[in-house]
Amino acid sequence: MIHHTFPLAVLQPGDAGTVVDVGGEGAFRRRLLDMGFIKGAPVRVIKHAPLMSPIEYCVGGTHVTLRRKEAMHIVVEKRPVCEPVNGQICKRGRRLGLRRGKGRGWWRRGTSR
């Protein structure tokens, strides 16, 4: 299997990947590692600012915003995002299923009326 690696800044909103390498030097590299961009960490692009910088990412359940030139130092392997289930779109990396009930919302589960 051929693995394609890209700079993190190249991914579009909704794309996901796995961190392969973190570049940079000194305190800058240490800062990226401290934010959670470690080898093997899953990362997802949330959204771009109107001028494409900064970019919001979700890494390890934490939302992080980086400038485009900072994100160019992080190399990721692109992976597929979870597919829609029952016509619903995957949000925050979780698969969503249909919620069925007798007029009760999912937030009222276990309560009596």
C-alpha cells in the first residue's frame, strides 16, 4: 500500500489524517508537540479563515488554531473520514445513528412523564 503524505496546511475542511512527522526547530517544534501534534495522533481540519490563515484543527479532542506557515511544518498521512450513517453526517469524529423513540428526545432518556 502506498502512503501519501502531505503538509497539514494542504488539507481541506472535513479532511482527516494521521501525523507522520513534525518539523521545525527548538521552541517552535516543542510547542507543536505540546499541543498534541505527535507521531500517530489523529488530526482533522475543522475550518479555514476567509483568507486561508489561520486554520482550525481538532487533534486529540482539542481544537487548535495554527497559521498556515506553521501547519506546513506538520506532515500528515491523509485518511478517510467516517462515512455518513443513515443519511447523517459525521460530527466531531463520531458516527451518528438514527435516534428512535415514542416522541421523546434522546436527552430525556430514562425520565418519566
